Amino acid sequence: MNNWKHWRLETDADNLAWLTFDRAETGTNTFSSETLRELGDICSTLSALAKKPSGLTILSAKENGFAAGADIDEFTTLKSAEEAFAFTKLGNDVFDQVDALPFPTLALIHGFCMGGGTELALACKYRIADDGPKTKMALPEVMIGIVPGWGGARRMPNLIGAAQALDLMLTGRAVDGKRAKRIGLVDAATPQRHFKNAAKVLLSKPPALHQPAFKDAITNWPVVRGFVASASLKQVAKRARKDHYPAPYAIVDLWQNFEGDPRKVPQDHPYSISSIFKHPTTANLVRIFKLQDRMKALGAGTNVIKHVHVIGAGVMGGDIAAWCASKGFTVTLQDLEHARIAPAIKRAAEMYKRRLKLPHLIQAAMDRLIPDVKGDGVAHCDLVIEAIVENADIKKKLYAEIEPRLKPTAILATNTSSIPLQELSQALARPERLVGIHFFNPVAQMMLVEVVEGPQTSSEVMQASQAFVKKIDKLPLPVKSAPGFLVNRILTPYMTEAQVMLEEGIPAEVIDAAARDFGMPMGPIELADTVGLDVGLAVGTELAKPGGPQPKKIQELVAAKKLGKKTGEGFYKWVDGKPQKTNGSGTVDLAPLWMRMTLPAVNEAVACVREGIVVDADLCDAGVIFGTGFAPHRGGPINYLKSAGKEKLLAEMKQLEQKYGARFAADAGWQTI
Ligand code: NAI
């Protein structure tokens, strides 16, 4: 029976069949057409047996998880809507075969169980998950602009109720094993080492199938369905516009009107697989997903860092230290006095409670995070991350003190937002060991970390830094050291233009609405208040172009200590963490406003690519999206330029230049992009 490339089927002495998913030539299980066809073939073989197994357990041979979903490489080679539909139908048909097997079936889930992985598990009669935090079950299709098309949108609502299932499908959020058990997604959560036993016990006496609790079951009733759908759509509308992101709307429609089965949706329907496949957002989101993989690969080298010493326990340093300790590193955290370290330790404890959940994991992370006022860690660490005040002289003074104490192999990294490494390395004996490891705020949420290469930084230090960033589960983006590096440099002219518009009398609400109309997750005025006007002013001043605008209002607000959200007032007044917006955007035509704000950012992105700040346009787009949230459905500034049409945007730039001056002059890079 064993002639399948990606699956191993064995039957034990108790007549239980064990089907191990072990996709050939890769470390991660994903579903290609070939793996699906083989699974279908296995189901046919098992169904046709004269002596059928008394149960079947499906498990994964891969260390990292059960299955990571559909093979995205195959997905991106699909050439037509017909091929996309055929791929969807294949997965659906095969998982239906699993569902129809005439004996009890069980999925044993550890690690990643995403998309198709969860859909296969749902097609089994029972599910057991590893109870550790590494288990991640999700239907994250919405994040790449598609719908859970292999039965997930059908089986998950039936199993756990539509309200919970829609919440998971519309956010793409993952649940760990314990939570999966609580919501009824799995029948049991137990350590992976007990899997075999647990499977044997369950299949030797199969219990009744899980039924959703009454309060969950009624959400699927036809009379209640409409209410659930409209409540979900209300939530969706807060986060995503239909024309920007059709997938979440399609998911609700699929569940409400087509029993969660995409095979039943007419192909000319606006939410059919064909329509979604053809929508530009889908291609853009899939591209971003792949760029994320490309960035991960940039950190593929061996990590040589074990002990990290963070200097500066403020907003950034404190959170960087906490994050690194949560990822298994020993971290010493230094600041001028203990009173400045204590709040960071408190924040870390709160973060660990939220993220690590299990008491022994929280305790272990706390044990790894060591306050170190004297800076003893400097002499023992493999990596220093300096996150003290943004002042070149103070930073240089600190380096002069610590450099002689560092191990020869240690790396000295700065988290500076805007000071070029050229300047910081001036007084160093070994400038080749200085690198920028530039995190974004808030550290726990922002995926991107710029790894900044100064003219003297050695390639070994770059590689080691990139591997370290990957090891802490962030996305490393190598960039050259020039003012603002990549992300802040591109963001600054956009933020500045928004403030110039504000000073011209355009209301903050209108400016913010215009940016959101373009697809930004938050408008620039609200963003400035959120980041802190002192931080924004420092970066804006450092990166201001000679002769360029220098907005006054932000200077006045900072002088008056009105720093935005953190002080309760900035451009907006803030109440309970929310900006008080007085007016909506009314009937103003928002497109010219967002054009005026976003074109300076696009222009700067073009300049960065031309100057080689980042290795190519794709990584430029990825950096801006993961560093700033730049309208993901547009695929980043350069992709936007290409899809909107270079000539059209150049004509817009020309008009803006005539009206507002040289800051809208097109960079020379437009000729070659
Ligand atoms: P912060 O003001 O919150 O924290 C700085 C900390 O450094 C303070 O606790 C201070 O006591 C400590 N410190 C100052 N001199 C020191 C010294 N000689 N030895 C030990 N500790 C010292 O500043 P924040 O916002 O955390 O910024 C730190 C660095 O990170 C800056 O270079 C900034 O440009 C950069 N950054 C800031 C971002 C932000 O959004 N705040 C984002 C990305 C980078």
C-alpha cells in the first residue's frame, strides 16, 4: 500500500491505521495538487478494503506542525480563474472523501495547523491537539485575500457555532491547543508525547461526536443566520472596505447563502472563487505573503547569539528586552537607575501573561530577563542592543565606555531611528562590529526589523544580525545606512505633507479620512499623535530636506508638552485612548488629498530603490508594508506606482510640483523603475 510520495500508511496490530503526512523534499507540510490527489487515492484505497481498519489517525512527520495550508507556490502559478476553481474543488472533494470514510477518523495536531491543515482536521470525526503554546490552529485565508475554500467555511461553523467560526475566519486569528479545546474545535488537548496513547484510547471506544453548545448551535439556524451575518459584516466594515478587501465579505456571504461551499457559488457571482482570484487585492496580498517568506530566508543563517544585553529600558529598550527573553534569550537590561528598569519588567510580566499563558513558561521568561544597572552583562553578552536617547553624542560616549569591555566576537547594535551609523562609528576601535538593529514601535506588534549596514559593518555581522532577528520571530530587512534608513525615510515626507495640509486649514479628520480612503490603517495625524509628537518631531527634523517644509504646529505642541495620545492632547484631544474627532469628512473629494500625501512617499521609495538603500523594489514594498502598514491591498508604494500607471502618477507629480514646489519633483529613479 506504500507507494505514495507524501503520505505513509501503516496499520498496527489493533487494526488501527496511521496516516503520516510527510511532504517530500520539504520541512513543512503544505497541500499541492499532488498531495491532495494522493490523499484522495488513499481514501479510495481504504474505503475499498474488504477488512477496513477500525479507525484512522492522521498525523504529521514534520517537527514544525501538522500542515501549513495550501501550497502557496502552486497557488501563485495558477494561470486562470478556471484553474483556481479547479484547485478549490480538488481540495474540497478530497476532504469530503476523508469526511465520508466509513470508520472513525482522528487528526493529531501539533505546531502549525493553518488553512488546509485545519480544514483536513475538520474533515476528521475527532481532533486532538498538543496543549503547548506552539499549537496554532487557524483559517487565515482572509489574510491573503481568499476564503477558506476546502470545507472550512462549512465545517467550522457547524462544529463550534457560526459566531465563533466567523470571528476566526474573518480575523485569521490562530488559537492554541487549550483554547481550541475550550471552544470545541478539538476534542482534547494533551502533550504531544501522549498522542499515540490518546489516539488509541479514543479510537478503541469512539465517543459521541462533538456538538456545539446550544448558544453556539443556534447561530447556524436559518432564522438567526441573518442577524449573525449582519453583526459580522458590521465588524468587518470597521476594519476593511469592501472594494479594498472583498474576501471577508465573501466569507460571510459563503456561509450565509451557500452553506460554506464555494462549489455552490455561481462563478459570475462577485464573491465566487473566480471573482476573488481576479481581484487585484488577492494578487497583492499573496505577493506580500511570499515577500514575508523572502525576508525570513534573509535570516536563514545559523544564530550565534545567546546572551543579549540591552541598554536603555525605555519605550523601545524595555520592550525589546522583554521580547528577546520571551524568545528564549538570556537578556540583561541596563539603565541609569533601577527605577527606570522596573516599569519595563512590569510591562514584560504583563506581556508574558498575555502571550505565553502557561505559568512555567511565564516564569522561565521572567527568569531570563535580568535587571542589570551596573552593566555587568556588557562583558559576557554576544550582542548589545543600545536603545538610549536619540542623541549622537550621548550614544558615542556610551560606546566609548562599553567597547573595551565587549568580547571580541560581540556585536554592537543600535536601535537609532535616524542617526547614520557613519556618525556613530566615528570613535569606535572596531567599527566593523557596529550594526543597526532597528525595531518599530510597538515592538511586540511590528513584524519588521531593519538591519542597518554601515559602510564598515562586516558581512559576518550583517548575517549574524539577520539570523538573530529571524530567531526572535521578526522579519529582517537589510538596509544601507542613510538618514532614516528605509521606512522612516519613506514615511516622513508623507507625514510632513499631511501636517502642511493641516496648516493650510484642511481639518485633521478630513486628512485622516483621505489616508484611510487610500487604504492606510490609520490616518497620518492620528498616527503622529499615537507615536508621540516629540518622537515625530525629532525624526521629521532629522530627515527634513533642505528647503523643504518644516511644519510649525507640531513644534508648538511639543513646546507646550502636548505630545499626543500619551499626554492626552496633541493634534487631537484624546479621551480613553481615543482621538476626539469632531467632524466626519463630509462630501470632500478625498482622492486629490491622498494623492498629495502618498506621492511624496512613493517618490521617496523610488529614490531608495535607485540609491540601493534596499536591494530591490519588492523588498522596499515589503519593508514599507510591514514597517508602517502602508495600504497592504495596494501591495506597497512601488507596486502601487506600477499598477496605477507610471505615466499617470508622473503627470500628477508634475501638477503638484507646479502648485506646491520642488518637493514634488520626480526622482531620477522614475526613469528606470
Ligand atoms: P526612551 O526615552 O523611552 O528611553 C531611553 C532610555 O535610555 C531611558 O530610560 C533612559 O534612562 C535611558 N538612558 C539614557 N542614557 C543612558 C545611558 N547612558 N545608559 C543607560 N541608559 C540610558 O527612548 P525610546 O523611545 O525607547 O528610544 C530609544 C532609542 O530607540 C532611540 O535611539 C530612538 O530613536 C529609537 N527608536 C524609538 C522609537 C519610538 O517609537 N520611540 C522607534 C524606533 C527606534
